[in-house]
Amino acid sequence: MSEPTHSINATGLADILERVLDKGIVIAGDIKIQIADIDLITIKIRLLVASVDKAMEMGINWWQEDTYLSTKAREKELMQQQETLEARLEKLEALNKPL
């Protein structure tokens, strides 16, 4: 009988993934397009691979403020819009009051 090597490889891969998510890994690079020493476009690429806990520990939590990713952020934005509209309505009503 042959030994199941796939389970050993899976364990090794799981260990590596756990270490990467625990410590985090950053990949950074820049792409710059120039013609005759004139910068036409610069693209900065940053990739962070880490667990959510590790990212938050490092102070990275942009997804919590993104209205497309967080319902709490969306609700907060809607509440701010509502308050702004209510304030504008009060001003308009005050302008239209009879003297």
C-alpha cells in the first residue's frame, strides 16, 4: 500500500497559511509609465494578507467604514444624510413662514 502523501501536504499547507495569517505578509509595488521623462501614470499596488484580527491589531479596518462592505457604515451614512436633509428642511420652512 502507498502512503497518503496528500494529507501531509495539506497539513503543511494549513500550517503555512496559519502562519501567514497570524503574522501577515505585505506585497508592494509601483507601476510607472513615462515618456521622455514625463510621468503619465503611476499606479501604487499594495497587498496585505493577514487575518482580520491581525489587520485590526495593526490598525487596518477600512472595511468597517466602507458603505459597500458594512451595513453599519451604510446605516451611519444614511442617518447623516437624513440629519442633513432635516436641517435643510427646517431652514426652508423658516424662510417660508409668514411674517
